[in-house]
Amino acid sequence: MMASSRLGISTALRGLRPSARGQWRPLDQQFRALRLCNDPKSTRCLSTDAGSFEDFLKTQQDQAIQAAPEINLADIVDFRNIFHARAVPVSPSYFSRQPRFNDSYLALQKLMQSYGKLPVVSTSEVERVAWKSLVEFRQMVGERVKASDYVKCLEIVKRLHRIHPELKPPIFVEAFQAFKRDIQPFTNKPNPIRIDWVGRALGIGRRKSSVARAYVVEGNGEVLINGKTLADAFGRVHDRESAVWALRATDRLDKYNVWALVAGGGTTGQAEALTLAIAKGLMAHEPALKPALRRAGCVTRDMRRVERKKHGRVKARKMPTWVKR
């Protein structure tokens, strides 16, 4: 069949006209019917019909050709109905690898060019803000932002944040919102410890895996830990000193009574957790003691924990003994 098709096409290209047959013909005969017809104006027409070219012209002249009416855009209210309109991306960085980050970076650069010359305040007077880390920003935008690019962006943000508060335009609030953390630790204020109707102040302290709850009330210096005295609860002298260090550092050993409940961890963790709990209860009675307690190291929570053991090592960091043979 391929040979017959090629023969029919070559015949049509040579201008030979095969004889007309019926309306339904085999494929090889239809290929043979292909021909090039020349009109007086030297217009080429490719036809598969066995009829004459003059009949084709007569048929085209009988059919009136009408042009489409002109489109009046003023009459079109909703342009969304125009199906042939080309969709244009809203962002100029739509086809880039990081469209959301690039838009934010370009907006910050534009703000820097417009407001970069405004007077700034010193670093100590600037409102403290917790900015998002690189990992948090990547999770928010869903893009693989480079660390160097994010550092440059944060430099612009911090420079604009130093502008005098009375001169900052309202557009800064929206521009900085993408880089601020959802929870600002500098604006969070702890709930004040209240003294109940009995005169007790409850302080909670933690250290490693230990948790201590200490009730501090005015008294003569009695200390009970899980119903035991200080000497019975802690056998080591160092742990006894650590448990009541907040009272000893402020010279309040004989002015307050302490009833404590401790759980979890070992004796050292329980003693140091009790230090923080007693300090919180003591500050509820006398808030003026906070600077002295902070200097003594009784206010800050100690976040240190035992480092976990790693595979291939004896302990957390100790390597096995090297043996030559």
C-alpha cells in the first residue's frame, strides 16, 4: 500500500489527472486523486475531489463570505468572559525559583531606597523583636531560600527597624510582618505569683528531669521537703546548701517557712529545682529582692541536660580505645 501511495503522490505532483471514480474509494486511489490545479491568477489549490477546478470556484462564489463584527470593549463588563485573553502573572518573579522571597526582597529594597535616609535611633533604644530563623522562613514560604540571601534580607529589615518610631510609615508594619515570629518572647509577660488567703506563695522550679513545688510563707525558718527535714531529704551537704540557697543569699533563712514537694530525677536535680521554686515564692513576698536573687543565680532556669549517647561511641563523646593490632 505504501508503494501505491507514493505512486499516487508523485502522480499528483507531476500534474497528471487520474480518472474520476465513485465517491467512496480506497486510500491508494484517494492519494492518486491528489492534484495541483492552476487558476488564471496562478493560485495553487490542493484538492481531493475528482471534479473540475471551475466547479470549485463556482461553489465558492455562490457562498457569501461575511466578516466577524467589530468587538467593542466598552460593552464588555466582565473581562473574565474573554476566553482568549492571555493570563499575566501577578508577581514579576512568578517564573523564578523563589517568587515569594524575591517579591519580599524587592519590596524591602524599594523601601530602603525611599526611607533609608531617615534618622535612626541607637540599638539600645530599638524595640526588641524576635525575627524568624531561616528554617522558619523556608517553612512559611515553601521555598528553598539561600542562607546568604536571607541574611542580606534581614540586614535590610533590621536597618529599617531602627528608623525613629515617630517617622516610620504605616507600610513598614506589613513589610515586617513576614519576618516576625508568631510569638514574641519580648512582649510576653509572666503571670504574677499571687499570695493566697493563708499567706502562701507557690513557686515552681525545674532542673533536668526534676520538678519542685515550694510553698513559701512567713515563719521561723522551718523547711520540710516531701514531709522530711532538710537533713533527711538530702544526704549531701552541697545539696542542702543548694536547696535553700535563695534564702541564704538574701539573709532570709529565719523569716520564712518552706513546704516543698519534689519529684523526678536525682538529688542534685531536685535540690537545684528547689532553689528556683523557693526564689519565685520569695519574690512574690518581696519583689525588691529580684536583683539580689538574680546576682546569686537563683532566677534563671538552668537548661543544661545530660547529652545523649551516640552510636559508635562509648558515651556521648568518648571514642573507643584505639588498638593498633
